[in-house]
Amino acid sequence: LGMLHAARAVGGMIAGLGLTFMGALQRRGLAYLGVIFSFGASLMLLSADSPLLATLVVVALVAGAAAASDILTQSMMQMVVLNALRGRAMGVWVLAIGFGPLGHLEMGGLAEMLGLGPALFTNGAALLAVGVIVNIVAPRLRQL
């Protein structure tokens, strides 16, 4: 368990430092879509029954995608939202983060019904589907 938590921390730290050293990205929206797709694919990979080392690497990838998603969401919000509305936008973002435990509840219920592997795979596939839908419905995101 300690190794899994360490892998998660390492993945998040590498993603955060990587984005920091990359500087100002020209196409944050495109990077965000890439992160969403890699997040979903990583969850699907995590569903496989793999040796410990492979699992640690995939956990680091999942955590890195989660961290990059948070960082890119915040930076795009700062770019797009008017100064006068930034507090409201942050409030909506904090509200969305507050609903995170509902996802944990969903994952736990799905894991109870289907097993852990299928639950991870299903959630990863759902995240990929969300990425495809956002790519179609919000094409302007790619230009941010």
C-alpha cells in the first residue's frame, strides 16, 4: 500500500514539475484533451491484472494525468474568465471538487457489483467518452 501511495505522489509531482518547466503552453486546451485521454487510458490499463512494478508505473500515470488535469483546468480558467467573474468561477470549480466523493461512491458501488478491474475499465472508458464528447461539442477548447 505504501508503494502505491508513493507511486501516486511521484506521478503527480512529475506532472506538476513537467508542466512547470514547460512554461506557458501555446495550446493548453489541446494539452488538456490529451491529458483527459491519457487519464482514461491509464485507468483502463490499471484494470489489468499486472505485476507490481507495472501497476506502480500505471498508478503514477493515473496520478500524473489527474495532477495535469487540475493544473491545466486552473490555468485555462485564469485565461478565459473575466476578472470580475473569477471568484464565481472558482466557486463553481470548488463545488465540483466537493462532489468528488460521489465519484468514490460510484467507483465503490461499481467495484462491489462488477469487481475492481471492470470498475476501473468502465470508468476509464467513460472518461475517454467524455473526452470525445468534449472534443466534438466544444471545438474551441482546442484553440485555447
